[in-house]
Amino acid sequence: MGRRDMTTYEQCLTQLTVRDAFFEIGEVKHGKERIRDFVTKPANLGQLVDMAEQYGDRDAIVIMGKRLGYAQYVKQIRIASNGLRNYAKSGDRVAILGANSAEWSIAFWAAIYAGMVPVALNGWWQADELDHALCLTEAKLLICDGRGWQKISLLRDTYSFITNCFIWNSDDLSG
């Protein structure tokens, strides 16, 4: 990186972290000590979902010509999160398998919002790689697209730790 790039980087960093900026950095009390940290950081990742709601109808997800605004995105995350709470508890792992899509993102953030641990599985993995990851993580729930469901179809009866599976339809962003 040249000198000019560093100046630009430093200017951007300063602009993002100054007083009253979203990423303001300052001294905060942590236990008995004062440390440099983000001043206005959310207490947990679930609070980021709540914060996103303020962006209303602005585009949150744009994929393959379909658009989903923040208000609708947050609404779907909350609905999915409430549904997940019927099948698992805070701290449980939720495996998510599928292609990049709004539904994948909603499933991921819904797990976080519910206090669960999302386990991101690679949609390009072969059955043996998926088997290894699922056995290693022992996710209680599996959320996947149709292609992911087909990939694990021969193995899914062997996962006694998975109590429920949910399959999303990527053709519909309306909810």
C-alpha cells in the first residue's frame, strides 16, 4: 500500500470512529479497568437485527433481481426466530445448508436472534463433507434448501441429534 492509500485509510478510519459516529472508539469501563473499545456497540449480535429496522424500506437484500427491504427482512428474521424457539433453546446449534439466498441469511440471523448458534454449511460440499460437519457440530436443527436436502437424503436418518429439519423455498421472498 502506498503512502496515499494509507492516508485515505487513516482518513476513513478517523471518520468512522470519531465521537458520535456509529463506530466511535473511546475509553469504556470493562470490569474494574478502562479500555479502548467501541462506545456504542450493541450488547449482542441480536441487537444488530433490531438496529437494522431503522432503515425501513431501503434494500437489505438484492439477489437475482428480487429486493427485500430492511423492515421486511427484520420481520422475517423475527418470525423465523420465534419459530426456531419452538424447536430448540438458546445455545443449541442450528445447521444451515443452501445456496446464497435471502432465506439463508434470514435463517442465519434468526438463529442468532433466538440465541442459538448458526452452523454455516457450505452448499458446495459433497455428502461426505456434510456428514463430517454435521457429526462434528451435532446441530439440533437443520435448515436447508431443496438441493441441500437432496444432498443429505441418504444420510439424514443417521443423525439422531437433529430433531427437526426445515426446507426453504428460494423462489419466494414475500414471506
